[in-house]
Amino acid sequence: MNVNEAKAEVLRAGHELVEKGLVARTWGNASCRIDENRFAITPSGIAYDRLTEDNIVVVTIDTLAYEGKIKPSSEKGIHAAAYRTSPETNFVIHTHQACASAMSITGYAGGALTADEKELLGGEIVFSAYGLPGTKKLRRNVERVLKKKGAANKTDTACETGAAILMERHGALLVGSDRQLAFLRAVLLEEICRRSMSYSPGFDITPEKTVYSRRIPDGFILTQNGKESAYHGEDAIRGNTEMLHAVIYAVYPAFHFIAHYSSASVLAVMENAKIMPAMLDDFAQMVGTDVKIVRAQRENLTKAASLDAMNKLDGRNCVCVDGMGAVCCAGDETDCTALMMIIEKNALACVHAGKSGQVKPLPLLDRSLMRFVYTHKYAKMKR
């Protein structure tokens, strides 16, 4: 395959990752083998809806050296490992899909796969141990699993290590002979994890259930039930919802969009907890080390409760409020939408982990480090 063909395939994959809901914002990545020495991969920090073939980066498999000034995905090492260990692998996607990510907390422990599922996945669903995103530890853990797959194939024995890997607290890695097969495996993996999880209501974010607002020069415009209302100055604090949005906008000038929604997963976490901890690494990066929960019924959401919610944001991008659910705050609409997806996925992971008897969040040091790197480096790269 020539360079331009590989870049075109990666560009199609970037758009497909978003269309199928397999990623949020710029998390996740896709690559295509060019030849035995090189592959093309999605860049770091560029939203998928803004990708062009000129943004796709060519990387050398052995050295990870790359062409041009645009940086490749920080997970390029995982992709290179996939190509090194299997000459049959021509396409790799790393996703942050909801149920597979949630199940990565515990590893796949569902029932046996059907013969058709096992054939399409190239073997069993396998597990790769935790490592911080973009680190050598994460790459080595994934490479160890990939090498087992390669060894099984070379000995012509029954291959127990498949082409679908759950990376602990990080997402999934799917490899295939082409883009179509890799995506078929991603979709099938999500279906298998959904049916196999101890708790799986599915995503529950709909426009009808979401209230959101956007900042304007002298106030904000609130949208709920499909109706827009503008609030200016003192007019912004007459109702409970308006009061909460007004207080947050007044204290956090960097926030230009707020959205809040309620779902079965979020409510299940809020029911018996004081916080929603970071179970997944993208949550720690984009949301914060945890999300605080404000106990205040919607009908009694006073200004004091709104101030409490505002205070509990404190370096985070979300707070949970009784009667409102998850309140997500961001600098732009794209990030606000991504926050809702990540909150929902992390809530699903929390409930699944609790029902599985494994409730430990990410280590606090790792959560803090990921949040620091994201807010001081990665977020500033976004284009």
C-alpha cells in the first residue's frame, strides 16, 4: 500500500471512530501499515472531525521516528508493536468504547464466545495489565500479549490469544488485516462486553434528557426541552437551573458551555456515594481525579447549594447534583459533549466494578499526574 492510500484509510477510520461512538474527543487512534517498515497513524491533539490526510503522520515501525512537524498519537508504540509481532496485521485501532472500557476494570469474565464470535475475533478476548497512557509500561504490557498471539500462530496450535485486547482502565485494541475487519471486531467486542457485564443499561444520553447552556457576553442562553431562553445579569438567578448555571459562569470564566443530564448509571453511583472516583484514565485526564456529589433536591436548589456545587468543581470539569445528575462544564461545545460521554462511561465502570467486588479507583498519584499533564500540556495542543 502506498503512503497516500494508507493515509486515506486512516482518515476514514478517524471519522468512523466518531460515527460509531467508539471514542470521545481525540482519545483513541487508528493506523494503517504502509509496508514492512512504516505505518500511518492519527495525530496527537487534533479532533477527528478536523482531520485531513495532511494531518496523518507516517511513523517508522522499529524506531518510532516520524515525518513532519505534526506529532503522531502518543500510543504509536502500541501500534508499532502490533505490526512488529504480526506480519498479517495491516490495521490497528485503539478505542475508548463504553462497555469494553468498563469491562477492562475487571477483564473479560463473561461466558464462552460462540464459534462465530471466536472466529471473527481471531481467538479469545484477552487482557493487558494497567499502565499510564503513552508510557513504555503500557506498551510493554500490550506487546507481551501480542507476542503470545504471534507465538500461538507460528506453532499452528489453537490460538487462544485473539485480536481483541482489553487494556486495563484504558480501552480496547483491535487488530486486523484491514480497516473493515478491525472495525467489525470493535463492534462485536462492544456487543459481547455489553451482554456480559454485571451491569449494563447502555448509554442513556439523549437530547430530551439534557439541559445545556452557552455563555454570551452579558449572560447565557439556556436550552431545555428544545426551547431556548436568554438570561442576563440578575435575571439569571430566578430559577433553580438558571441559578446553578449563573453561579458557575460567574466564578469560572473559562467555562463557556454547561450541560447536565441524568442516567441510570449516574444515578446508581450517586445513590450511595459521596464521590464518583476516576476508574478510567480518560476520566482522570479530562474530568478530574474524582467528581463530588452535592446533596440538594432540585426543588430546593438554593443559591447556597449552587455555591456548594460550584465549590466542589474546584479543578474539575464536572459535579453531580441531586435532581440534576452530572453537570459538565467546558470551554467549548465539543468538549462538553465529550465530558458527558466520559462521565457516563466512568459511571458504568463504577457500577460494574462494584457489582464485581472490585471497587478500587485508579491510584491517586496516577490520577493527579494524568490530570496535570492534560490540563497543562495536552489540552493546550487541541486543534
